Amino acid sequence: MVGGLATVAPEHEIVAFAPTGIQGTRRVREALEPIPVERRLVTLPGAYAWRLAWSKSGRLPLERILGPFDVFHFSDWMYPPQRAGVRATTIHDLVPLHFPELVHPRTRRMHGAKYRHAAATCDVVFTNSRFTAADVAEHLQIPSERLRVAYPGIDARFRPDGERAELGAPYVLTVSTLDPRKNVEVVMDAFRLVRRQRPELLLVVVGGLAPGAVAPADREGVRMLGFVDDPRLAALYRGASAFVYASRFEGFGMPVVEALASGVPTVASSHPSLDETSGQAAFRADPTSAEAVAEALEDALQRGSERRASGLAHARQFTWEACGNAVLRGYESVL
């Protein structure tokens, strides 16, 4: 988002402020390296506790550290007080509210506090889909006139041309953090049904294990690759015969767009939280039914080329420049 904003608003002064620990400072510095913004990175011992105390106490306004500003857009991790200017944040989803049993207790506490704070203090709240905006309006009681949708973008490396992964056999790909909400077990059950007619097919599962989650048991024809970096992920998308994403609930569902942008026949959950990412390009399936997912996957394997062009066109609208424009318009609407 910061990169998109810097691209579309070069006449504005954008300051990236982050009080973090040693490793956090390094990661933030690397992420900001290609972005032309001023960096004010503060390395602190016990940074998490420091940010939490600052946010909860409501003392030491941000202007004492950064000077005057027109807009402060805070993240999930910190919401310090300010004296003046527009106050904004982004709510990516309400997963901790809808599925408290599926998230780490610290995440649940942190997001619960942020939800309350955003509802009480923000002039404008961004969400990354219309679905999430409606969810936020209903469950956090934030008036719709204070909500703005800023769709996330996808990295340009996710495209049809480029290196294609070779795994020694055709494969179906799924990409997600391994936790119950992502429904990987149902994907595995659906794959088992499809493989009865396609014994040469593999299922490749990419993604790290969520805190407190249990890794799926080994199954025939399934390869668990764990976390992979973006270049490897892009090659895996392009090499796949199909992609499947059967999540039970999302704020947006970035992997669906990444797969469509890579030209891969894509199966997505029919839950309405994935309507905007799927458009008319993905094959949809009830995420509670392995049989339905298997049927959609078979459809995608047989007829996926028919929707390739519409998938590429649909994915092209999700850019960080468009996100930056939406955020800038949101700021300007309340200045």
C-alpha cells in the first residue's frame, strides 16, 4: 500500500515510521528499500511491549516524535494517540471475531483492541473488499460513510510467462497458511477423489503451519513444501495444471488472484468473501463438500483454458497503484 501511494502521490511527503526490535527493523528496512519514502525506523528492546503500552496508555501524542502531519494511517500492531490530522487504519478481515478458536490468543487480543479503537477514533477505515466493508459495518458498527474499499495489489512476478516449476508429474497447487479455516483437509479429500481417475496427478501444498495448528497427516500423492519465497511460488503457479483454494472465510483471498494472474485454471470456495477475487473467472465450489470441490477441480482441469483470458483480465485490475489511488482518495474525502 505504501509503495502504491508513493507511486501515485509523489508530490506528498510520506513518512514510514516503525518502532520495532532488531529483526523487525531489518525486515521493515528491506521491505521499504525500493520505495521512495522517508524512513524513521526506531529499534527498541521489547518493542512489542513498548508498542502495546503506548497504544493502550493514550499518552505521548505522535506529534512529539514525528512533528505535525496531515494523516496518520496505523497498522495492526500499533495505534498511538495523535493531536490532529486525519486518523486512518486498514481492517483486513474479521477472522479473530468470527473464528476466535482458530487464531493465536495474542492475535485475538491485539485485533480485538484494534477493532474497538478503530471504531471509536478513526475518521476513515479502509477494507480490502466490499465484503469486508459490509462485515465491518455490521459487526463493528462503523458507519458506512467512514468506510472505503482499497483492493490490494499483486506482485508483477505473478504472470503467465516465466519459469515453470517441474515436479516430475502434473500437479494441482494449493497455497495457504495451514490452519482449519483454510480447509486444506477438504482439498486433500477432494484431490483423493479426482486422483482415482488421474493417478499420475500430485497435490502440492505450499504454506507454513499456523500457531497452534496441526500439520495434515501424510497422504499418497501429496507433497507438503512448507513456506516458499515469491520467485519459487510464481514458478509453482505457472507449472500447475490447476489451483484450488477452498477457504471457509477470507478478507480478500490473495492467492486466488495470484493464480488467475499466472494463467492457471482456478477453483475457489463459493463463500461470498471470495466473490470479488474470483469474479467470473474461477470455478466455484462449496468449501464444506469434498465432492463439490472435486467436481469443480475436474471441471477446471478439463475446461480451464476456456476461462484463461477472463482470469488474466480480471487479475489485472488488482494493482498497488490502484490501491494507492483508493487510499489517497479516502484521505482526501475527510481532509
